[in-house]
Amino acid sequence: DGVLDLDTFPESLCQRARDQPGPQDEIPGALLELVLVETVVDLLLEEAEEQVGMPARLLRRELPAICASKLEAQEVTFTALDFRKLEKGDSLFEEARQGRVRLFTPTQGEGATVQLCHSKFHELLASKTLKIPGADVGDELKRCGKNSMLIGVLRYALMRKMAAQPLHEQCNLGLAVDRWHNQKLNEQELRCLT
């Protein structure tokens, strides 16, 4: 056991397209990335909760805010204090520090810290705390521009917004998110799409 079943990903990615009206010949790359990363993160969160006996969905509810506050402070590592408020948080941190929780990786160097096993997981979780109504995209871009660690968070928040759109609109917004991430879409163009 301990292996992610990648055979289930294509079906989960395609199911959303089948459930949506509109053209189904192309799913935007940003949407594919979002679904893939969300699927892996959900599996790893559930595994971590079960591994240390946490109440179901507790980590999924609480970790996004912890991730967001860390990135706001331009940090990516967690200490035992970050998990103290969580039921079984001490157990989770100790297991993660020992390298026994696949969601986390122990860090090298002084001090007892861990980090999520991939920076995209950190960004995705933090993005769940960010709400982007269309009028606020420019303000969020400016705020995130001051902290480069928040750019990925905004990107995932836009992807999540895109995923809530009908499929034919997802294609346009998905291409825009991809272009923006590649620094080819300016703030004015992005504001028009949201």
C-alpha cells in the first residue's frame, strides 16, 4: 500500500467535463492541474488524519489558514506550535518530523520543523482562504506582488474560481490563468475575465 492510484485520475478529470454542458474536446491545463493537485492533497490529508487518529476533515478545515498565515509571513516551515491548537496536533507534528506522514517532509538544519512535501500543496491549501470577487482581483494582484510567495496562492484561487464556471467559460479563463502565470497577461486583461 502507500502508493497513490494514478489510474483513477483520468476518470476524475474527465468526469467533470462530462457533467458540464458545452464543448468537451479540451479541458484547460489550469483546470487539469487544479484537479490533479486537489486530488493528491485530499488523499494525503485524509491519510494524515487517519494515521494519527484526528477527527475526519479536521486537518482539511484548519490547515488552509495555517498555510496562508505562513505564506503571508514568507515562511514555508511549520513548528509544533503551528499544530498545538489541533486535536492530535502534537502527534501529527511528531509523526511528520519523523518522516512518517507523506504530506510533510522534515526539514534540514537546526530546530524541529516540517514543510509540506510540495510547494504547490502549500499554495493550494492557502488559496482556500482567499475569496476573489471580480472587483478585487487587481487589489489581490498588487498585494500578492509585494510577497512573491503569494503569487501561487492567487493563481490557485483563480483556478478554483475558474472551476466553478461552466465548461465553455473555463476554457477562456483557464487560458487566461495560464497566460497570467507565464507573465503574458496584464492586470487589466485579467480583471476583464473575472
